[in-house]
Amino acid sequence: MPAQPSVGRAELPASGAINHADQLARIEDKTARIEDKYARSEALLSRVEEKVESSSARMNDAARQADLSSLRSEVRTLSDRVGRLPGTGALVLTAIITAVLTVALMVAVQRLNLDRMLPHSLSGQGQTNSANPTSNPPASNP
């Protein structure tokens, strides 16, 4: 077989190889400096992230304290309002006074012959007797 002629790269002179090695060393130095800057930036970002997280936690605590404070004041207001409500004794006394006054007024209405002014359901007359009012004359005063 005949030898094929070499097609492709030309042989580089020795000075070109040294130049390429220099260039490669400079690229490696730049890469190392970029990696250092990247590591420093990453460290700064992690510190900033920690500070943001701690600030966020403090803000949440402050908001929680404000919520608790407003809840405390609402509970205090509600407690004051409940404390001003009348107690059991006052309610029982009011019921007794109301019953006594109702009985006294009904007796007064009957004594003064004012019961005919009341509706039939309150005066004790049924609807069957209301058709003939003369059959039940009003009571006289004693």
C-alpha cells in the first residue's frame, strides 16, 4: 500500500508550544481568580441569606406580639362588657318586680272596669260570648 500524504495539522515550532503553555497558564490563573471571586460571592450570599432569615424571624415574632397584644385588648374589652351585665340576683329581682306590677295593674284594670277595653283574649271572654255582650254585664265596683 502506498503511504498517504498527511493532511491536517502542521507541525508547530517549539516557540509556539511555549507560547501556548504560557497562554494556558494565564487562562488557568484567570480561572482560579474567577473561582475565588465566585467562592467569596457565594460566602457573601450565604451570610446575606442568614441575615434575611434572622430578620424575617424577628419580624414574624414582632407580628405575633402585635397579634397577641390586640387579642389581649379584645379579650379585656369583652371581659369588661361581660362584667357590666346584670347578675342573677338583679335578673331575679327584675322578674319578681315585673310579676308583681303586672298583677297589680291587672287588679287595678278590673277594679276600674277597664277590662272591656282589653282585647277579648286578655279579658277572659271567649269569641262565643263576644257575639252577645249583654249576657255578661261588667262587674260593679264594691
